[in-house]
Amino acid sequence: MKNKKQTIFTKNFLNSYFLILTLFILSLDQISKYIVIQNLKLGESIPNSGIFRLTHAQNTGTAFSLFQNQTDILTIVSFVAIVLIIFIYLSIEKPSKYVYLSYGLLFGGAFGNLIDRVRLGYVTDFFDVGVWPIFNIADSAISIGIIIMLFNYIIYSKKNEQN
């Protein structure tokens, strides 16, 4: 009986962790975009030059500014991606803590950019790192979530091969 209670507690705790992380990423993303919109004119950078700058940009495409001016299609794709993330997340029988971490980052980031697309028709980007495309917190969360998910998959696959 104690094992079952511990399992339920652990799963509830990790589900709470997923929700808290999702809300944290979503809040951080939306607040940072609001601050950029309120304080920087479109195209303005702080500082004016250098490797790392904050630059106010509007992205009507996807990550790395691909598929520009496809807002309606990208909004639908974003919504479908969020539904898939939830479906896959709920279908995992024994998720590791890394699964909760990766899906929390993915969901928070995807939802943050979806809010922008629906509300504004574009995504606000502002991290400007040299020759790399301008990005935001949601983009970072999605990228990190995918990396964690891939590492978790590789580790899990190797453990299964050994068994």
C-alpha cells in the first residue's frame, strides 16, 4: 500500500512540476515580450552593436524566420502541436522526470508563441546573438525541451537494449 501511495504522490508531484514549469515559461515569455514591445521600437537594438543585443523584431514565420507571412497556417499548426504534446504527454505510462521537464518546456514555449500569433498575428522576438536569427524565451524553451527529450530517448533506448 505504501508503494502505491508513493507512486501516486510522485506522479502528482511531477504533474504539478510540469504545470508549474509550463506556467513559469509562459509567464516569463509573455512578460519579456511585453517589456520589449513597451520599451523598444520595432527594429531598435540595445546596445546598438555587439555580439549580444536585445532587438525588437516581429516574426510572422516559424523558428529562424522560416515560412514568413503564413500566420493562419502557423496558428493552426501551433494549436495542433499543443494538442499533440498534451496527447503524447498523457499517453506515457512511466515518464521520467526528464519527460516532465521536456514537455513542460515544450508546452510553455509553444503556448507562448501561439498566444502571440492569435493576439498579434506575429511572434515578438528579441534575443539577437550575432549571425543567429533573433529569437525569444518561448523559442529557447522549445529548443531546450527538444534537446532534453532526445537525450532522454537515447538514454531510455540504450537501457532497453541492455535489458
